[in-house]
Amino acid sequence: MKEESPKAIFYALAANFGIAVCKFGAAAFTGSGAMFAEAIHSTADCGNQLLLLFGLKRAQKPANALHPLGSGREIYFYALIVALLLFFVGGAFSVYEGAHRLLHHEPLSNPIVALVILGVSVVLEAFSLAGALREIRKGAPDKTLWRWFRETRESELLVVAGEDVAALLGLAIAFAAVLLTMLTGNPAYDAAGSIGVGVLLMVIAYLVAREVKSMIVGESASPEVRKAIDAHLRTRPEITRIISLITLQWGKHVVVAVQAEMIDYASGRAMIDAINIIEEDLQRAFPQVRWVFFEPDIARDRGEPAML
């Protein structure tokens, strides 16, 4: 697992700031509700990226007596706040704005300007998403985007990717709404576009919040890392059987707890030395493993070894 993913956040922050400025100008010039909803969305995204950067900084605080494993999981808290902001500030506000305009029709002026701005926004948003996808492919080159979304433990990159996907789909909805309004002269399409953007943001925010909540509750290391650690330990000549293996993702680090049956040693000191060698070798093979808790034991049954 990479140390952190600030590049994708900076890409998104730069893109969303430029997009927000353009959208607010276009919304004021055209009176488009869908454009105004998109402007609010982009502004909220800028705040979200700043929160994620702050969260990454906080997550680097060293361990202390109150937090003996450090503050690595603090980034999950800020990622959840971002998801909630995306839901309420971006999604719920857009739905409200669309419903208001649906009840009080307001014609668009200069819709061509709105379409041009939306086209420019698509280019900038695609730039941001491409940056996020590059970061994703570094750690998961063979996974589909949906599988990565369900299995990743990088909450900050998860949020950025979710925002970017929502933004591109939202831009497509807003573009279609403004175009239909221009062609038909019916402002209801523009209002419906604002509602559509809001519903989309709320769905994406819910999916992101669900994944981040699972991280806060406590997730194991990613499936491939967990399996690799298990396979690595099974090759150790000192271990005859793995009774239990638990991994826990702790921010960018991993906690490993092993209960294993070992070969016979002449003394307790010899067994301790062997355990130290196993732990050091595991941390060399997996640099993200910060803590290893190893318990030698005797299996109480001869069934399949547990692996959690």
C-alpha cells in the first residue's frame, strides 16, 4: 500500500477550483439552475479536498500514550465528513434548488455560454479523474474500478475518485438539461437537471460513506495482502501450523496478529529468538506491516486453520 495519495487530491483541487469559478460565472450569466447546482457541487468539492489534505496531515501524528498505534485511522474520519458534505451540501442542495425552480419557472438566458462552460468543465474534470486513475492503477493494475472501490483501504483516494466520477456524470446531466431547455424553451428540463445532479451526488455519497464506515469499524488488510501474508508465514520452517491470522488496516499501515504452532525448541529463549526472526522477516517482506503480535500456541483441534 502506498504511503499516501496526495497527488490525486491536488489534481482534483486544482480542477475543481477552476471549474467552480467558471460555473458560478455561467450560472449568474444564464440563470441556469442546473449550472448553479453544479457550481455549488464544485465549490463543495474544493472544501472536501482541503479536508482530505488536512486529514492526511493529522494521520501522520506519532503514537502516544492515548493513541498507542498512532493516528493513521484519523483520515477515515475526515473522509466520512467529506462524504456527508457531498450528500448534504452537494446533493440535497441541488435537489432543493431544482425543486424550487420546477415550481417557479425561470427562463434561461444565453444557454450557449452554459454549454461552453460545461464542455470546458468536462475537460478539467477528466484531467482530475485521470490523475486519480493513475494513482489507482499504481496499486491495483489488474482490478476493475468497481472491485477496487469495494476492496481499497485508501479512503482519501476512494473519496476523490468517487467525487470525480460523480462530477463527470453530473456534468453530462447538466449539459443535457441545458441543451433540452434551449431546444424546447421549457425551463422544466433545467430544473429536472438540477434534481438529477443532486440525486446522483447523494447516491455516490452514500456508496462512499458506506465504504468509509466499514474502514472506521475496522477492516482487514486488502484481500491480496492478507493472502500474501498468510502464504509468507506458511513458508517459515519455524511454524508447523497457523492457528489464527488476523490483519487490521490502520491508516496506511497494517496490524498483524498471529497465533501459530511452532516446532520444538530447547528453551523458551530459543523460541523467542525464532519469533523475533519471523517478525523481522515479515516486516521486511511487507513494509506496510508496522505491528506484529505473535503468540505461540498448541492447536486444540485438527480442523482447518483459521484465517480472518
